[in-house]
Amino acid sequence: MAPELSSNWKRLQAKIKAESTTHAGGVKRKARADDASESPDSESKTKRPDKAAKRSQPGMGVAQSSRIDAVPATGVSPSLALWAEDNDISPEDIAEAYGLGIKSPALLMTAEPARPNEGRAPGVDVGRYVAVDCEMVGVGDDGRDHALARVSVVDFHGRQVYDSFVRPRQRVKDWRTSVSGVGPKHMATAREFGEVQTEIQNLLKGRTLVGHDVRHDLAVLELHHPTKAIRDTAKFHGFKKRASTRASTTPV
């Protein structure tokens, strides 16, 4: 059986080779005849599809730009993005799950310049999450007690919601300017404590508060917030894990 298969295979190969040679010769003869009959106009027509094909190919960066432009532009806090990464959840999926209108990672960390002492920012539709950060100055006999001197609030996207300097109710012994960024010059346009406290209380109502060691911020604001509605990044294990990883990889 093997010799028959071998001879059959050889005959088949010879036949295929003969057919391919005949076909190639026919194509060459036809090509020569076509070349002789073609005019310059026909040559330009043949090249046009190539140009069209080149136009259809996207240039460098075109595909990326179009994908980003197709996403509704609305800027996540670094802490949420970090939490999502540690739990194998993309931050854009979290934003989409909460109906916050962000789907592109390129938009998650967009930041806008701060507008000091603006008060309540106009035109910002505050969502379910707000982050608060307070700057404090030293009061009391030795300047070790804390008094509120500035408070800033941003929303889930990092957009400024509120910012105000606050006039301390006690005599300031230590402005702590190198840390707080607040000095006597800012007190000329600072708001009264009661006004600011009311604004922050209204912003926190019914929302989740995000902050770092937020108990100190609440203490100087003289406000309380439900524990279940607080996300304190100082207690987030992901930061501790990353800090210990960095420490362990430091060259000795």
C-alpha cells in the first residue's frame, strides 16, 4: 500500500507543478498585453485605491484620541483608585456602578486648580461622597491646642465644592504657616466659624465623608458624623501594606 501512495503522490505533485507553470505563463502573457494597452489614465486609476487605503488607516494617536473623545468628560480620588486596584476592581467600574459618569481611566485623576476662599462652588452637583481637609493653627497658652483656620471640600471626582479661610475664635499663638499655609494676611477675608460650620454640616448631611484621620477635622469643626458613613484613609490597610512594601524594598 505504501509504494502505491508514494507513486500517486508523485504524480499529483507533477500535475500540480505543471498546472501552476501554465497558469503563471498565462498570467505573465496577459500582464504584458494589459501593460501595452494601458494608458497613463488607467495607471493613475489603479493607484487611487492605494491612496484611499492609506487615508483609511488611522494616524498615530488617532485611535486613542477618538476613544477618549467618545467618553463623557466629567475628573477618582487617589484613595478610591488605590482601593479599587488592591481589590482587582477598576476605578472606572466603581464610578460607573455608582452612576458617577466616569468610564475612562484618563479622566479619573484629572485635577483643577484650587480656588482659595471661594466659599460654595457654583454649578457643582455634589454626589454621595465628599472629602474634607482642615488646616489648623495653634491656640491656647502654649499654642498646642488646635483651631480651624481653613477648610476645603471636594467631591468624588476631586472637584472643589467648598473652600474657605476661617477666623479663629481665640487668639492665635502659632500660625503653623509652613504646614497649614495659613497666615495673618488671610484673615482679612476669612469667614466666621459659625457660617463655615453650617455650610460644612449641610454638605455632610446624608453623604459619605472621606478624609485622612478625619476625627481631627470633625473635632475642630465641632461636628459629628455617623461612623458607618466615614471612610478614613488612615485606617485603610492598603496604604499600610504599600508603606511596608516600600520599607522592605529600601536598599540597606
